[in-house]
Amino acid sequence: MLQDKKIIVGITAGIAAYKAAILVRALVKKGAQVQVILTEKAKKFVTPLTLATLSKRPALSALANEADGTWHNHVELGLWADLMLVAPATANTLAKMANGQADSLLLTTYLSARCPVVVAPAMDLDMYAHPSTRENLRRLAAFGNIVLEAPAGELASGLVGQGRMMEPEDIVAALERVLGRGRELEGLRALVNAGPTHEAIDPVRFIGNHSSGKMGLAIARELAERGAQVCLVAGPIALRLEHPRVERVDVVSAREMLQACLDRWPGMDCAILSAAVADYRPAEVAPRKIKRDGEALRLELVPNPDIAAEMGKAKRPGQILAGFALETNDELRNAQAKLQRKGLDFIVLNSLAEPGAGFAHDTNRVTLVDALRPPVPFPLKTKDQVAADIVDHLALRLGRAGNMPDPGSVQQAAD
Ligand code: PMT
């Protein structure tokens, strides 16, 4: 996918700049032509010599070459590129990009670029969570740029949280998807639910589960980037998703999620239900905080509605409804039973027995179970890649796959 693609790698002044060297090397190994543009301050973190050696081209930073009086033509650079990546993108550069500032070669090139622009932010967790940074990322996404949200983990400061730059191999995979992606879902209306639900016990406590929302947000992003208009119904999760084609509806409980999904379902072409919906809720919610009195506390639980089954009943011809099955044993049999019982067209099976699969991981290992074909198992992949496989299958089911190969046949060939 990257062979002979012309890629500008913009590097700004953050500690993650050291990883940009690995990124440049990985892109060159994949056959891409890489032009590095780094800010003056980024040179304190990684040298132009290293980057020029790895990319086999001079690494540029200044707007003009003072030695011979020539200038580096940002317009030509912007037109040359098939894709521009800014990684790491600091809070400062993101703010400048969001506001059209043009005081460096990197920024003038960004403003001139007609190709897709991808940003991989990296900064400390409080800077990343700051409303001004969030607003800048939202604006950049609204302008059509692709934001690779920073994963959570240990940061250079020693703090732990969201803000570390996405790993170079994941950025490379994301660029392959951007360059390989069609717009075959243009005009499609898709509903995705994601995250857990919280079922109140009293004003301070609830029953919940470990769903982070990563899987569902990856699906929503993938659908939107292929042109679909997405309604994301999200349970209580901390993750954010900035995309101009994603409308987000936040809910807390299963009953709120049911209402939000059912209200929108008639106007949708398809839905992918990845939420981990609580099957039970307390029969009564205590109006005040339950006091500890040393005695055992018994909660009576009543069943919650089954959102997938309700949507299955309301499904009209032509709509495609997909669910997930989270299993710990008898995986395939249970998934097939859920497929039938809930009136789904296909179900994505993931098992908690698999290392790296299920809740909260950045990876997942799934099997696509479709009533119309034998199950298709996939290897362990990032949740973004899993989302791409699921959306490939959805596109096939909707008759919108174009010339795209059938993901099942590709997977079986790989096996
Ligand atoms: O959010 P992450 O941390 O990334 O984790 C992802 C995930 C593990 C939550 C996701 O991959 C997943 O498996 N989601 C479904 C979890 C689940 O509740 O599975 P289930 O087998 O209990 O439910 C089957 C299907 O019915 C699901 O589509 C579920 O959304 C739906 N359901 C379940 C119960 C209920 N009351 N209403 C429902 O709609």
C-alpha cells in the first residue's frame, strides 16, 4: 500500500520525536518516498542528519536556505505529497494548525497540502485533556484531518494517562488504511453503540463492567472515515472521538441506551452493537447513599431490556444489524445461538479466554459469525484493524464493497 507513495513526515518538538526516526525507517522500508520536515525546536530531540540518512533526502526545516538564497517551496511540497503526517504533534503545533498560523515550513506546507493529513498528538496527560487542546483537535478533525488519538500509558513525565504518541507500527498501519481506504460508504447512515452501561444502586454506586469503549469507537471512526454518517451511542467512557461525520449521544444506563438506539434505528441503514450492556439492574435505586451497618446487603436484580433483540425485532428489510458476543466458554455455539435469538445478520465473537482480546486491550481477536457462511477467524490485531475487518464485512453485506476483496476469502487464503 505504501510502495512509491510520497509521504511528508512533519516532526515537532516533543520527546516522542525520537520515535519519528523509527517511523521514517519503517515507511522507507515499505517503499514510501519520505520527505521529513521538522521544526527548529524538534532538532533538539532528533537530528536532521539521522532523519536525512534514514529518509535518503535532506531533512528540511527553514523556510529559506540562507546559504544560497533559495527557499523551500512549501506549495510544491504540499502538492507533491500523497499524504502528510505530523508525528509527534505537540499541543503548540496543533494549536497553530487549528488556527491557520504559518510561521514555519511545516505549517506553510500543511496549509498548502491537498492530500489527507494525519496528526499523531503526543504530550502530557493534562495538556492532552485540556479543553483548548481538545477544541483544537476537534477543529482539526472538522477540517477533514485524521486524528490518531493518543493511547494511554506511561508518559515521559512518569505520569500514566492518555497522551503518549501512537506506536510507529500502529501509525504505519493507520497510514496504510488511509491510503487504501475507499469512500464506499458515502451516504450510509450507521449506528454504533459502545462502552459499558452503569446501573445505579444509589446516588453514588452502580453495577458496571470493564468496557473501555475502544472497540466501538474504532468501529465508529472506521465507518466515518469511509464516508458513513455515524451516530455513536456511548455509555459512560472517558475516551473521545473527534470526527465531523460522527454524532455522539452519551447515555448511562441500559434503558437510556435502548431508548437512544430505538429512536434512531428507523433512520439507519445498519447498526453495529459493540456495547457491553448490563443484563441486570437493581430492582430499586435507593434515593440516598446506602449506609454501612455491618450487616450483609442483598440487592434484588431485575433483567434489563435486550437492546440487540429489540432492534432485531424492529429491523426492516435491507437494514443490516450486527452484534458482538463476548464469551468465556463454548464460544462458537453461544455466538451462533445469540445470532439467531437476537435476529442479527452477523455477530463478532471475541473471547475473554484469549490473551489480548476483549475488554480494555488495544488489541482483539475475533471470529466473524455470519448466518450465510462458515465462521471466519482472524488473528490478534489492533482494535483499529479489527474495526477495518468488521467494516469490510459490513460493506460486503450491504453490497457496497466495490472491488474490495472479501475479507473472509483473504483471511482464509492467509491461513
Ligand atoms: O470496550 P472495549 O474495552 O474495547 O471492549 C470491547 C468489548 C469486549 C466490550 C466488545 O468487543 C464486546 O464484546 N462487546 C459485547 C459485550 C457483550 O455484552 O456481549 P454479550 O455476549 O453479553 O452480548 C451479545 C450482544 O447483545 C452484544 O452485541 C451486546 O451489545 C448485546 N446486548 C447484550 C445485553 C443486553 N441487555 N442488550 C444488548 O443489546
